[in-house]
Amino acid sequence: MRIEINGTSQEVEADTLDAVLEELGHPRESVATALNGEFVPRGERGDTRLREGDRVEVLAPMKGG
């Protein structure tokens, strides 16, 4: 299915948010996620189903000061 990830349209096989993170090589334990503008807690990613056209944001903490 085609979804938008961080503003870029991508074709993915996975159908849950957690599986998409794994498919795309994102470190699942150290990122924050949102689906269609709504925060998704880490514990709910495996149950969060994706649909064609969904917008996913993956945010990683940055070091610095």
C-alpha cells in the first residue's frame, strides 16, 4: 500500500505501524510516532492498522545543545 512517511510517499508491505517501522529500518524503541497527526504510544503500534493514504511521522531524539 502507499502511505506518506515524514512527508514522502512510499510503498510498503506492512499493515501495522510497528511493522512499518521494522520494514523501513527505524529503531522502534527510540522513536516517537504519529499517525494522521495523532501521537501513537509505543505500546499501541502493533495494534495500529495502516490504510492506503495514511500519513506517518517518525521522530527521533536529537542530541546537542
